[in-house]
Amino acid sequence: MDYYHYFDGIVIMRQTYREKDMLVKILTRDHGKLMFFLRNAQQSNHPLTAATQVFTRATFLGHIHQNGFSFLKDSHDIKPATIVLQDVKAQAVLAYLTQLTDAVMDDHIVNKTVFQLLWDSIEAINNGIDAEVILRFFEIKILRYFGVEVEWQHCVICNRDTDLVDFSIQKHGCLCKNHLDEDEYRMQLSRKALYVARQLALVNTPKQIGSIQLSGETTSELRRLFDTIMDEYVGIRLKSKKFLDQMVEWETLMQKRGQD
């Protein structure tokens, strides 16, 4: 395609390039993931500065190349994640979600479902839904695009859908009370944490989640579960995840000091 046309996109990465320019990676709805070159974009008055901030969705006018950099000319209908940019934890979560999206999507491959999943997650966090809850929802939904299938609603041994009490990494799913001995290394989850994970797996969009208040214990259990799932099933190491983990460690340390 060698012509300018409009397209819908979400900015998932922005970095300096040379002295004055910028590279912007955009997940587009209809053309997949693309890298755009912006000349002189480091100038504060550049006309595309607002539209090319990370986590921002806009309608862009651009010149798309199948090889090498593509180019942006204009933008409108800009939807910035204004609330997120005021919350360091929310920024860290979304940085991880966008890097996961980047990792699972090849360039130029169109996947409108992943596009909508990412935008719905950004909107949900921007609208005040707990970022950790949206993070777990996103991880559940993105697994299938890494080629991972997990059974959340039935026992992986007998297929019953009641009395599910734990999760087996080895078996890729839940275990009922009658088959806990099938995996001696099962997660040993609290029933509350497993229930929340299973409910999130049933939800199709973050708009259906609403306001969920989780205890610190349940949040920690969910974090342990999904960290293990992502490590064992996906196995990628992202800088944003390391930063998020460090932030959680710092928060835990501050809470302990506050209790002393």
C-alpha cells in the first residue's frame, strides 16, 4: 500500500530515534502492528505529540509500508488515557499489557479481537477499575494467542463443574476435591482466589467486571497463580513485568513497615 489513508490504532510504544526523531509502534485495528517514523517528533509543538503518547487511541492518517518504517501525517478523534497517566501503578500494569500484546502479535498480522481486548483493558483501568483485576483478566484472555489452553470451569480429570478447589499447572486446569492427589505440586490456592480467577475467565469484556474489592491475601494468591502460569506456559521475560514485580515488592515492604 503506497497511499495515505485513515486507520484506527493504539500506541503501544514510543522511543527516541536519532537526535530529533521518534519511532512509534501502533497496533492498528485493520493492518496489525506497525512501526512509524516521525520526523522532528521530539519537538514539544509537534502536531502528532498528543496522538502518539503510549496507551492513546486515535484515528491516524498514514502511509503504510509492508517493509521498513511507515509514516504518519495527521490524526483526529484522539482518546488519551488521562487518568492512567496520573497513576504509576496503572501505568506499570498497562506497560506490561502492551508488551504482552507486542510479544504475541507479529507485524502486519490483523487480530481485531486482541486489538479490542487491549483497548477495553486500557479503558477499564482509565475508568477506575482495579488495575490488578484487569491485569488478571487480560492474562487469562491472552493465553490462547500464545497457544495455551486452560480449563477453568471443569475438573481436568473427571470433567465435573462443582467442588473445584485447586489449580494444577501440570494438568493445565482446575482440580475437584476428589482428584487433588493427581498433582502433588498443585498450586494450593485459596478457594476465594480460584473462584475469582474462574469468574474472570467467564467474563467476555472488562465492562462486565464492575467494581471488585479483593483482600490483600486474595490479590497475592492471584498474583502467585498467574505469575506461575505465565512463567510455565508462556516463558517470556519482559522488562515491564520486572518493574511491576519490583513495585509490588516495594508496596509490600511499605505495608510491613506501616504495621511495625
